[in-house]
Amino acid sequence: MLSSFLLRGCTAKHYIQALSSTRLCIDCCTIRRLATSSSQQFLRRTTQRLLNQSRGAKTHKRKHQSQADDWKKKNKTILTYIAAAGVGMIGMSYAAVPLYRLYCQATGLGGAAVAGHDTEQVATMKPVRDRIIKVTFNADTHASIQWNFRPQQSEIYVVPGETALAFYRARNPTDKPVIGISTYNVVPFEAGQYFNKIQCFCFEEQRLNPHEEVDMPVFFYIDPEFDEDPRMARVDTITLSYTFFEAKEGQHLPLPGYS
Amino acid sequence: MSTAMNFGSKTFRPRPPDKGAFPLDHFGECKSFKEVYMQCLRNNHFDNSRCRIESKEYLECRMDRQLMTKEPLEKLGFNDLTEDLSEENEARS
């Protein structure tokens, strides 16, 4: 029962479908027939137009591509330039430290030791006879060190460009050996750069045995350029001051000027 | 220490001398030369220029006794003394 009904339904459906499809087909055909004439003409035109268009597009595309290549090349060169500039900047920033040091050494800026102010100068410098400078001496000891430390002359008259010798005396009055270390200062400060020591007892540890007394020489000279510096025009007294500190084991004083 | 970076004004920074430190004369080997030099200074109103021979002799004493590195005296600023030593002696006497 069910199957017969289904069959009937199916056939009916098919029939309807077939009918509609034929009708559709007819419709299609009529439309096609109508359309072909116009469409052929249209096709011909459009193909020609398309051909023409495609030809133009090809040349246009070629132009576009070459321009893009150009830009690519340009971009590449610009990028390399920028990269080179960046690398150069980094290099320059690293080179800045030694370069600035060189500059400071050449000009003596910021209190940097001027290269060439060393022993070579001593052999060739000429004394400036008409400029007599009074060098006074001062001695100090830190509270922790029990030395008797004093200069043996209160002053010396020196001319720039002439080496001079001065003496200090240190005595250890205690019953045990004491190691001392000294540093110096020059007043006025601006004169300090002209006050050159060839040899002294500073910056090195000195050991004095119990009740020992020693002479400590300072061998120095004043740079002949002292006479040419306008800021030194009114300086006729330079004070050299030494201070002794007790050197304790395990303590290392930083060397001044190298910090 | 003030580290103001002013152009033209140099700040003072103590720096160790070129030749380091004198070793201590523990036995007073050159004490007599020092006494002569100090006496000379006192006699000449502490004018260093007149006692250069004495200071040179003191340094030579130190060099001879290995209390100082041996060096030609010209490098210590005594080239005027080594050149015309006799002349200066005549002038002094």
C-alpha cells in the first residue's frame, strides 16, 4: 500500500519535472535563439575591445613593473645608506671616548695631564730668570698617624724652568713600625698644573721603624710656561702641602688622577 | 674635587711624579750632603739658583748609593751645570 502510493507519487513528480524541464528548455532555446545574433555582435566588439584593452594593459603593466623595480632599487640604496649611517653612528659613539680623551690630552682641558709634560722637557727647558717665585712648604699628618712630619725649610725661591730640591723630615716616635702614605696639594690650584715633580715621596707607602728619622726629598720644577700664563701673572707664592696618612693593610687608596 | 668643565680653566689634580718615589734613606747615607745643601740655602736666603751644585751633589750621592735610578744629569735639569761647571765655580769664588 505504502509502496504503491510512493511509486505513484514518484511517477507523478517525475512527470511534473519532465514537463517543467521541457518547458524550461523551450524557453531557453527561444531566448538563446534570440540572444545569439546580438550576442555574436557583442562578442565581436568586446573581444576587439578586450584585445585592445589587453594590449594597453600590457604596456601599462610593463611600465608599472619597471617603475616598481626602480623604486625597489632606490629603496634598497636608501636603506643601505641609512644602515651605514646607523652603523657609523654606533661606531662614532664608541670612538667618542678615546677621541675625547685625545682631545683633552692635547688641550689639557678638564685638568687632564698634558702629554709631553714629562721628563723630556726637563732636559731642554730654559729658566726664566726674571720671575722669582716663592715656594712655601707645609706638612700635615692625619690624626691616625703618630709621626712627626715637617718641612726642613719653610720656603725656597725658585725661578720657572729650574729644578729645585726640598726636604721634609719624618720621625716615628712610637715603639712599632708604622707605614705611611702621603698625598700632596698645591695652592693656588691653578698653579698646580705648572708644579711638576720629578721625584718625591708621595703616593707610595713608606715604612718607618720605631724611633727612626728620615729625610724625605722632593725634587721638582715649575714649568717655564708658568711665566706665559696670564692667569699666573699675579701669582708669586706657591704653597706645597703634604699630608701623611697611615696605610692600613687591606686598604688601597685610589691613585688620584686615575679614578 | 669640583669637576666643573669650564673651558679655559684647568683644575688641579695631583698626579704621581714621572719617576715615582724616592726610596727612603734609612741609614742616613746622604745626610751630610743634605746638611751642606740646607746650609747653603740658609746662607743664600733660600735662593735655589745659588745652591744647584749642592743639590746636584746630593742627587749624585743618592744615585751612587742606589737610592735613585741612575740618570744623566741633563735629564734632571742640570745641563747648565754640566756644561760650564768650571765657569760657574769661578764666578762663585
